Amino acid sequence: MHTHILFLVTLTPSSQVEADTRWTSQIWILLVVLCGALFLDGLDVSMVGVALPSIGRGLHLTSSSLQWIVSAYVLGYGGLLLLGGRASDLLGRRQVFLAAVTVFGIASVLSAVMSNDVALIALRFVKGASAAFTVPAGLSIITTTFKEGMARNRALSIYTVCGASGFSLGLVFGGLLTELGWRATFLVPGPIALALVAAGLRVIPRAAREKVTMAHFDLLGALTSTGGLMALVYTVVQAPAKGWLSVSTLGGLVVTAVLLGSFVRIEQRHPRPLLRLAILRSSSLVHANLSGAVMFGGYISFQFVATLYLQDSLRWSPIAMALGFLPTGLIVVASATKMAKILERFETKKLIGVGLSAFVVGYLLFLRVNPTMSYVDFLLPTMVLIGVGFALCFPSINSQATSGVANDEQGLASGLVNTSIQVGGAIVLAVTSAIIGPGATSVQQGHLIPGMKTAVAVVSGISVVGLALTLVLKTTRHQVVEPELVR
């Protein structure tokens, strides 16, 4: 009890952990809890991705419907991250984090017993929404606990690499669990999340917060932003079947424009906006957000295509596919202890540029694929390059997005960058699903899935655009968020 009280005192915002301070066991436990929650977020998305073919066969779903199992999570995540960031700043990071992880765990357990696809997709949205509150709260706990500089870079590199590791290693765990049954991939995160809550109750520090009312929350902003993103993704996914110039497609695009336009208008007028637009004056922050969208959008779409190809066309087992993706996870995990020093030595824009280059080359190499090629020829080089890309991009993007931001807006900055990452994933995945079409789950053994190479080429092109933007901004002066932009 005495050590617990001492810990709460030493981790108050006014007494941040510095680089030359020896981290106590309590600090490491705190990091384990925060990193564990982020690891679960990545793990969940990745494990379910591996299980998609089995889910499709078990519930008789098309590739378009399967896409919604992924997109519902991503939309709940990306659509509510800004609200999650604002809530953590106002309601208290500790309270928001613990409540969100609890909901995540309960929804995981419920998902494992569902057989109705609509109910399953709805629970995926709930889990994504829970993660939308967990991530900015957890990240802002780190940035307000560790002093900016080497200490924060070290903590952030561990935190973000754990997220990337969860996503990449989730492929392995997903393969193992899918061999037992696809429901296991939904169930396992539940008990782990609840265990993290139990530990978090003891180690996450309490902090003073302002008294809040409903007027502090920009609910209209949250509704219009989430609605606009959902309308956009739904329209893109349905467009190939309905027709790109059909009334429903054009109507969906109009609804999207109205909702997102309304969101911008609301943010300009609301006294406490979900997204204070002045923060976007920083070219460095905007670049980090765009890079995150390109990175995650490209990868999650590539994984979607590769998973269907390996399991439905080449008839690889889930565990074989998971082992095929293993090099990516191993590289990301191995980088965890190195990235803090690398971030101190190299400019983040340079690291992001190198990371995006690795993604681009990896995707282009995969375009050589044909059913007769061996693993070493067609998949291993891509997996190695993607691992390098993740290891460099994830911590660099998060560090650049939160650098120079005042403590009272760390939740906003972290929520914004994670929103960009998830929204990029939802939009690019919707485009990819539209390209490959509904016939991807019924291809004959040994045949390429419809539109696979086109989809990967589009993903490569999007990554090239992100890389080009990085190269352009690399020539401009590094700009941090000035104090007047965050007050």
C-alpha cells in the first residue's frame, strides 16, 4: 500500500520522469498496462484479419461483407478518436482508459458467441469505439508522465513498437487460434483486457481535472465526423455493384460531403471543438497524420488481399499464412529497444521517408506473384521490407505528431494522429475491396483472385504519394506547434 501511494505521488504531471531517472518497477508495470492495451488493439485487428476466410465460410459471407468486419472496427476507432482524446483531457486519462479497456474486454467475449453477421459487425464497431478512447488516453498518460526528450522518446518507442508488434504478431496468434476455430480469435483478447484493467487500477496515477458538463463535449462534431466517414466507406464499397455513376453512389458522396462539411463548420463555431482547427497550422503535425494514413491504409489493404489469396487461392492453412507473415513481427519486436536512440539521432521526417520507401518496394515486389513461386521468392522479401517500414514509421509518426504540443492538448494530438491512421485504413481498404470485387472468396485453387494485382498496384501508388509528400516536406524547415497554436 505504501509503495502504491508513493508511486501516485512520483507520477504527478508536475514531476515527470526524466531521461536520467532510473525507472522503477512501478513505472515499468505502468508501461506494460498501457502497451498491453495498445498491443491488444493491434492484435485484435490482425487476428480477425487472418480468420476472415474461415469466418466467411462459417457465416457464408462475401468479401464485401467480410470487409465490414474489419471496417466496422476501424470506423468506430477512427471516427471517435477525436472524442476519445477530448474525453481523456476533460474526464481524466485514468478513468477514460480503464472504462474503455473494460468495454473492449466485455465486447470481445460477447463477439465470440455471435452467429449473426449484423450483431458481429455491430460489436466490432463497439470494440473499435472502445479503442478510440483507450489509445489517446494511454498515449497522453505517457506524454504527461515522461519528460519531453530522451525519456519520452524511449517510452514512446516502446509503446508504439508494442502496437506495431501486436498488429504483426497478431497474424501468428490469429493463425494458431483459427486452427482451433475462428471464434477463439474474438474470445482471447477479452480476459487479457480485463486483467489489464485490474493491474491498471493499481498503477495508473490519478491527476486533477477540471469540472465538466455536457457543454464541454462536441457531440455534434463526433456524430458528423463519424457519420461522414461511414457514409464514405459504405459508398465506396457498394459502388462496384451499384455503379459509380448511379444515384445511390452519387447520393452517398453528397451525404459524405455534407456531413464532413458540417463537421468543419461545427468545429469553427463550437467553444470547445472536437478538433481545434488551428492545430493543423503545423506542417510537421499534418505530415505525421498523412503519413500515418498512408502507412496503415496501405498495409491493412495489402494484408486483406494477401490473406484471401494465400488461404482461398493457394489453400494455405491459417497457421501457414501466419508463419509466412512472421518475419514482419520479428523485425518490429527486435527494433523495440533501438528506436529511442534512433529517434534522438535522426530527424523523424527522414525516418518516415525511409520507412515508406520500404513499404513501396515491398508492395511492388509482391506484384511479381504467380501460383508457382516459392515463399522465399514472392512473400519473404515483402515481409522483411514491411517489417522495416513498420519499425521506422510507427514511433516516428507518433513522436512527430505529439512533439511540441502542450500537456492539455496531448489527448487531442494523439487522438488526431490515430484518427488519421484508422481513417486511412478504412478508406484504402474500402477501395481495395471494391477493386477485387465480391468473387474473391470463391476463386479456384491456384488462380489469382480477381483484381489482386490491380489492388496491390493501387496500394503501391498511394504509398508513393505519401513518400513524395515526405520528400517535399523534408526540404522545408521543421516546424513544431507553437504555444499560441495549442492554447
